[in-house]
Amino acid sequence: MDFGLSREDELFLEAVRSFAEREIAPRWVDIDERRWPIEEVAAKLGEAGLLGIPLSSKYGGQDGTFLQAALAVEELAYADPSLATPVYALLETAWPLIVQRYGRDEVKEEVLPEVAKGRAFIAIASTEPQGGSDVASFATKAVREGNAWRLYGEKNMVTGVATILNLPYGGGAVAIARTGRPEDRHRGISLLLAPLKRKGVKSPGFEYRDWDEIGRHGLPTGYLRLEGLEVPEEFLLGEVNGGFKLAMEGFDLARTVIGAASVGAARWLLDRGLEWIRQRAVFGKPIASYQAISFKFAELYARLEAARLAVYKAAWTADRYFRGQADVQAVAVAGASAKYLAVSLAVETALEVMKWFGGASYFKETNVARVLLGALSYYVGAEGAENIMKLIIARGVIGKEYV
Ligand SMILES: Cc1cc2nc3c(=O)[nH]c(=O)nc-3n(C[C@H](O)[C@H](O)[C@H](O)COP(=O)(O)OP(=O)(O)OC[C@H]3O[C@@H](n4cnc5c(N)ncnc54)[C@H](O)[C@@H]3O)c2cc1C
């Protein structure tokens, strides 16, 4: 057992930290206020080699590990704790990898190098208006027409569609669509990379509208209505009716790095809280001297250390899965555990640190509330609600026959 990083990973971490401190941290509030567009941030991430870290260099990636992706995402979250920048990077860690693993060569060659440069974005279009948790019940249909599929249906809360429309190449959404009968449940679902803007040209056949989010404003999320959007047949991922497992794999992988983003935000909060409780004097003493404060700090610090280890374990499990040394169930349980621990920690740390700041935290100038609002996105649902994380862990450990 060795809790240290390898020399290579330490050097990688130092490089990411110095990039994030220099390029992202000074402007994270501008990102949250949409004064610095995420498309420009993406170009910077692309130049720094932080998009698609585990993608093959054949497709413009870094041939990196999931552990490196987790290290990078934590640093990006520390630099931009509103979470827009790390979420951009983590989505582009998981979903392009699903395209690399299950897509056709010509599609990978066309799209993935553009993703790695920050010129294209691959979104995930899963959730539907009637609910996001029960993926096997989705109604969006893919209908075969000649050499293409056409998508009909409604997807809700899709992150990054506006970004796709603003990027030079554009990109697409990994869409979960029904190709079998509704009663076939998960066995009637396929996964397609639906091109929303390709080589700079917006595709016809869909409507999109941004929601007005309470936080994480830098990376918009909205409603996507599919009205016969054409998906060329080579943009199918995996096999017809074989999409459910691939989609679950994408979520499992994404969650390992969502944990990293939440750990980065929690670390930012705890560091700002620490500075504050040491210097804020009330009743003649720094508030850090009161055990009501210092014990709570100690509790959150210990939970942060534990959450980070859970994230590293999840990313390490993902790397073992790619080498054939772990099964996807292990990635699912480790990813859900990491997300569950880290997301609730980030939210609870934000609420506690806001109390330490007192009334000042209620005003945007202190910025703590921005971090709370960003972290809440994962707390309420993004990439799976908290109960669904518990369901994945319970099914994986107790057994599907019981839960
Ligand atoms: C900021 C943000 C960004 C997002 N980005 C995307 C995106 O890019 N792509 C995308 O497809 N979706 C996205 N989502 C949607 C997200 O994936 C869903 O919110 C999530 O899957 C939950 O679905 P739902 O909100 O419809 O809740 P529902 O599925 O309606 O669930 C409602 C509640 O019931 C609970 N529940 C459901 N089933 C059970 C059960 N069996 N046992 C116990 N409790 C249960 C849930 O935990 C939840 O609390 C985003 C959401 C947010 C907030």
C-alpha cells in the first residue's frame, strides 16, 4: 500500500496546478458571470492538453489515465469552484471515451481530435421530461430511414448544447434512444452520437432552449427537442439495442471524475474557511479558537481526506477496468461511492463555511454561495440523484436479487 503519487503523476499534477492558478483562478467569477465564455476557456484547456486526457494520441488525446484525469479535474475545480470548467473537462473525459471505445473509426477520426483541441463538445442527452433516473423507460425514439437514423423525442437538462452551437467545429450529444419496443425496457435502447453541429454547420431537426440555472452559469444546461434530427448510421455507438450498458459505463466513468470536481470545490471552501476563522476575531479571539468551529473544521477536513481517497480509488478502478483487471460493476460501485461522498461533502462544507463567514457570505462578493450553488447541481441530480448512487452501491454489494 502506497498513498503517494508516482513521480510522473506528481509532475503532471504540478503542471495542471500551475496552469489552473495562472489561467483559470483569476477569472473564475468572470466564467460564472458569463463575462468569459466557456468556449474560450475550452480553447485554453485544449492547448494545455486537459481535454480527453485518457483518449488515445491517435485521436489527439494524451494517452493518460483516469487517475490523471481525476487529479486534473480536482485542480480545475479548485481554480473554478463554480464548477463550470471542471464539469466541461470531466464530461469530455468520460463521453468522448465512450465514443472512442464504441464508435466507428471514421467518426472517431473526425470528432475526437476536435474535442481534444476544445473546438467540439460531446454532451450526454439522457434525461427526459418525465424523469432521468429510470433510463430503461425512456421514450425518445431512433427510427431507421435508409442509411441514417432519425431521432424523435424530448431530452431535458442537457448540458453543453449552447456550447456546441458556439464552438468552431460544434459537436454532438451521446443520445439514449429507443430502437426496440417499450416493453423491452433496457434491451430496446441504443446509443447514438447525434451531430448537432458538424464541421461548423448546425444540423436541422432539433430545437434547443437554455434553462435559467441557479448556479454554475458558465456551462449552460437546457431543453432539447428532437424533431427528426438525422444521425448517419456510422454515428451509432456499439450495436442496435445494445446501448444501455454503454450508457451506464459512461455514467460510471463520469462519476469517478465528478467526485474529483466536488473534492476540488470542498478543498477551496475549506481553505477559504480556514483563512477566515484564523483572522476573524469575535469576543476578543479568533473564531478558530472556539471548539464549535475548530471541531467542525476537523470533521470536514477528515471527510475531505476520505472523499479524495474514494475518488482516487474509483479512478484507479476505472484504469484497472481498461486493462481488463476489474469488471464494470466495480467501477459502478466505486464511482457511485465517490460521487455520493464527495458531492454531499461539498454541499455541507459550503453551508458550514457560510456560517463561519456570517452575514458576509450572503453577498456575492464573498463568492462562497456561488460554490454552494455549483455543488448543488450534483446534489440534486446531475449524472444521477443521491438515492440512485445508494441504489447502485446497494445492488452492487448486497446483490440485485435483494434490492
Ligand atoms: C445542472 C444539471 C445538469 C444536468 N446535465 C445533464 C446532462 O448533461 N444530460 C442529461 O441527460 N441530464 C442532465 N441532468 C439531469 C440529471 O441527470 C437528472 O436530474 C437525474 O438523472 C435525476 O433525474 P430527475 O431530475 O428527472 O429526477 P427523477 O428521476 O424524477 O427522481 C426524482 C427523485 O426521486 C428519487 N428516486 C428516483 N427513483 C428512486 C428509487 N428507485 N429509490 C429512491 N429514490 C428514487 C431520486 O433520487 C430523486 O430524488 C442535469 C441536471 C442538472 C441539475
